[in-house]
Amino acid sequence: MSIDKTENAREAALNYHEFPRPGKLEIRPTKPMANGRDLARAYSPGVAEACIEISKNPADASRYTARGNLVAVVTNGTAVLGLGNIGALASKPVMEGKAVLFKKFAGIDCFDIEVNESDPEKLADIVCALEPTFGAINLEDIKAPDCFIVEKICRERMGIPVFHDDQHGTAIVVGAAATNALHVVGKKFEDIKLVSTGGGAAGIACLNLLLKLGLKRENVWLCDIHGLVYEGREEDMNPQKAAFAQKSDKRTLDEVMDGADMFLGLSGPGVLKPEHVQKMSAKPVVFALANPTPEIMPDAVRAVAPDAVIATGRSDYPNQVNNVLCFPFIFRGALDVGATEINDAMQIACVDGIAALARATTSAEAAAAYKGEALTFGPDYLIPKPFDPRLSAIVSSAVAKAAMETGVATKPLADIEAYKERLNASVFKSALLMRPVFEAASHAARRIIFAEGEDERVLRAAQAILEETTEKPILIGRPEVIEARCERFGITARPGTDFELINPENDPRYRDFWGSYHEIMARKGVTPDLARAIMRTNTTAIGAIAVHRGEADSLICGTFGEFRWHLNYVEQVLGSRELRPHGALSMMILEDGPLFIADTQVHTLPTPEQIAEAAIGAARHAKRFGVEPKVALCSQSQFGNQPHGSGERIRAAIEILDAAPRDFQYEGEMNVDAALDPELRARLLPANRLEGVANVLIFGHADAASAARNILKMKAGGLEVGPILMGMGNRAHVVSPGITARGLLNMAAIAGTPVKSYG
């Protein structure tokens, strides 16, 4: 890296920490604090009630306070990253960063606590005194052997989990990576010879965990800065190192490398030489984990051992051993069952969960976060990426289950699968609301056809459909392109085996397809030649014809291109007197719940009849998501104060709705703020018939609906499910080009619902 680039990176990092306000953390209240009543409940006198209950039953602290979801990251700054003993104060940016990772990846609140105390026993006393405040303790960046002393004392005296991440977090991720590395090279723990450099906390913890995974102690050769750790050595020894002393007259790293199957480095730069790697067995496993410069660079390993499997601690090479794969999720599982400790079984469950996830198909979210990287299990992909959202449910639930099975859970879970679903819901904002839709779809194995079958998002959605639903995906696309992209993206599903394919260039049904299309369009200006051309090139039309002919049940299209272009072909082929688009409905999932918005796409300037139809359809769909609809028909006009424009059309739509009994609440016309603020609405029209906050907004202009949808998505962090095409009997949906693979999976679930329960 050039000097200029290094300086720019340094300045960017400092700016990140300083602006727009110093540090990376803040504290926010979780309860309202808007008036005297709130104050009286939050503090005196109401707070006394919670205190009394906790004094009666200490376990209620997790019920009435944040303690059950609160972790302390504690350090004395004696071994910070690669910076060494820089002191407690200078370590604070690292500890703040750790706290941010807890919150980001596992939703755990965290305080960073930096302590000016170098005596390990006194430090342990301080940590133990913090037990009333926290649900768990994460020890961090404490030098060896002091860290062993601190952890031992704290674990013996405290009734909450104490976890030294530098030891056990590193060991767990190394264990997962090593498990998969040996799987790749076809070797077993019990058979390998392992050479390790680094007798510090992380190195010793890794070796201890690998022993629990099957590695034999007699096959471990531990070296440090003084050479081999051997029986009788007195220099720089401690009980933890002595446990791995070899009875041998060998003294150097070079002497012990012959025939080694695996090298584990947690020491310093340049310790391992290419000539050392040459002495190793075939298909060597080289974990050079020193940061920022490893014991040997991957290119140097490849030069002498092209078949080596390599991991580092760096993010710019494959297989980064990163503790963030472990600590948020092992704490999540431990806290959720009220574990009194994090024991061996919980750590091994964490290893197994991480390793198994890497062997599974890569998630679409991880692929999007690491665009361009190969995420297919193999030599360059041994462990999952930190931004794989499945880590939370898989690893945390495995840890929780192990805690319950080993008797250290004080709050055992009644249903581990339901717990996994809750964790998924905390990661995938749509999961909870989509559950009734997925359940309804599970009762009918409908065939969902995707017009843009070569798109990566569609391929990942198809994989997820096969894994999570009973639906049968059908993709339109060229077989060789889809096959190659599945291989490149690490997607295990294959055309012809796992899902059906329609090849627009060469399909045996081609004559039938163009014949059906010509039959529909013959008196609308479409000649046989044009019908043939369309059935070769227009995948939306092909998909619509497949649904028309009964070879698929529902079409999903629109991952690229303009909505109305796709809608034109859907209407041509699948429209009828009974089936016609009533509008496009988007469910926006916000922090305080869902908000449905229509019509965002179909009718630019809807008539009163179309507005009423959109309201009826939107209410019906809201119920499918388990939401009791409260429909507000929105306009610039407020309860008749403007005689013309959208207000006039919405008032006419209200009359249409009033003409027949309705099974949902509705009111209009009104501004959006009146729809979302019941007190304001009551001041404007005390006799209005809408109770509470509206959750369905129907607009009299597509521009307004689309603007509201996009503002919520871009500025309020809203997650869109949709757009759902109303009025087509669930036979087709036209999505937006910005849709994700998860969004396509959600749309497939909606499309997979039986027609009788849909509109």
C-alpha cells in the first residue's frame, strides 16, 4: 500500500470515529418519556414497584430491567489487537467497536468498561463486583497469562456467563474453519500432525478446543519465540504451555515441520518460511492468523504448495478467521436461556453451527454484501461471512440447545424451532409478518414461474423456495447460462433436476406456446410471425402463456424493465372480464409495524371505482398478513375542504364503499398526517369512523402512492414486500427492479397461496 493510500485510510478511520459526533455508541430510552405520567413510572414513585419485585425474586431483574440483554466488554488494555499494552484508555475505541458488533449482529446491548488495573486478581475482583448490572461478561484484550487467572476467578465466583473472546472466540472460529479444511483435504482430526506457533491465550485456547474435536495431544507440537515447548524447558513457561510439552530432543520450528498436516499460527509476521511449508504433507492446511501481517503470506504458500488450504486473519484474503462469527451469537443463545456459564458443549455447538452453515448454500444477503467473491464451499470458503443473516438463528439456537441439554439454562425454551423463527424475525424484518403467508402457501404445492430465470436474485430465490417451501419453481432462461451461474454463485439447485426450465431458444413446447399466444392476440394485430418472435424473445409473455396453458400457476416478472411494459403482457394473456388489475399494493415494514400503500403502479389517475377496488383489495390482503385493516383514503383535501382534484374522486369512492356492507374500517378523504395521528383526526372530524392509527393508505394518484412508498424505503428504513398485483387472482405479480432475492422469496410465498383465499 502506498504512503498516500495509507494516510488516506488513516484519516478516513479517524474521521469515522470523530464525526458527526465522537465515538460509536449512544444510549437511547426504550420507553416513552413524553409527560409527567411517563416520568412517574420511569422514576419515582413507579420505579419502586420494580425494585420491590426484584428484591423478592432476583431473577425478575431480567423481566423489569435490561440486564438480561446487557453484556459488559471488560479490558485493562494490556494486549490490544496487534498494538500490545497500550493501556485501558487507548483501548476504548476497540471496546466501543466490540459493543457495536454485539448490537449489529445479535441485538445485544453492551457497555464497554476499561479498567486501570494490571493485577489480575484485583481486576477479577472488579469484574465480579459488576455482576448485578450485567447478564454476561466478555473479557477482552488482557495479556497472557493474566487472562487465564482473571477468567478462572470470574467463572468460579460469578453466576453469569464469562467468556474471554480472545481465547474462546478465536478457538471456536478456528475450530469451525479447521473442521471444514480437513473435510476439504480428506483428513481427520485424530490422524493429523499439527504444528502451532504462539503460546499466548488464543493459541492455547485453540489447541484445547481442537483436542475436544478429536486432535490427539501427542500430535501437537507447540512452538513460541524460544522454539519448541518441550518437557523440562524452564524459559518463559506457564502451566498452560506445559500441558503441550513434547518429550523430544528437537528444539526449532524447522525441525518439527516434517510431515505436518496443519500449521496453526497465532504469533507474528514472517514466522513460517516457504521451506517449512515444503516439509509439510500433501494438501497442507496453513492457518497463518497473525494480524495485520500473517506468519506467511498466502501467495508464498501457494508458490510451494499449490494444493494448500489457507486461512488468515485478514479480510483481503479468503477464509478470514473473524471472531464476529462467534461471540455475538454464543452470547445471544446464552442470554436467551439464562445460562449460568458458557461450557464446552455450548462452544462445540457453536463450532458445529458455523461449520455447517459454510457447507450450506450461500445466502443471498451474504452474496450481496460480498459482491464478486466466490462463496461456494471449498478451499477458499471454509467459514461463512459475518454478514450472513442465518448465523443468528443457526448458531444461537445450537448454543441455547446445548445449554439446556447440559443443565446450565435457568430459563429453558419450550420450543427451539419457535426460538429459531423469532431469531430469523429479528434479522429478516419480513419474517414475522410473512409467517401466515408461508403457512398458507405450504398447503398447496403451486408452480411459480420466473420470467427472468437467469438473474442471480431469481436463482437464489429458487434455491430458497426449494429449501423453505413446498412450491415448485420454473425458470425461463438458457440452460447453459443458468448452469454456469448456479456454479459461480454456489447454488446447489440445478435445472432439470431441482427445477423445471423453459428454454426460449429451444423448447419442445415452442409451437404450442406461440400458437396459444397467436390465438389470444390474432385480432389484436399480432401475426403468426410476430407471435413466433415474441415466444422466442419475450420471457414475460412466455411466462404468462405458461400460466394460461396451465403449465404454471403464477408468474413473477419485472426484476428489470418498466412495470407497465410487463403489465401489458400480463393483461393481454391473463386478463379477462373477471381478472383485471385493481392496483399494486406494497407492504412497508417499519419499526412500529407494517403500513400498506396502494395504488403505486397500475392506475396513474384512478377513477372512484378503481380507488374503491384498491381499498377493498388492500384490506383483504392486510388480513392475509394477520393485520386488521384500518383504511385511510388519502388526498390533498381534508374532509371536504377542497372541492376538486383527488378529493373529489376519493369522496366518490367513499360513496361506492358506503353502498355495500364492508368488513373493514375505512375513512376519507384526509391528509396522511391525519391518517396516522388519531388525535389530530379527532380534532378535525370528531365523528370520524376510523379507530386508531391507519395501517392501509389508499391514494388518489399513483405519483403520491409511489412517492410515499419510496420515501419510507429510502429515509425510514422501510422494507418493502411487493408490489402485490391485486385483481389478477394471484396468477401474476410484477415486481420492482430493486427487489432482492429475499423479496422474491416473499413474493413466491404470496404467489403460492391458493387462489380461493386471494384476490
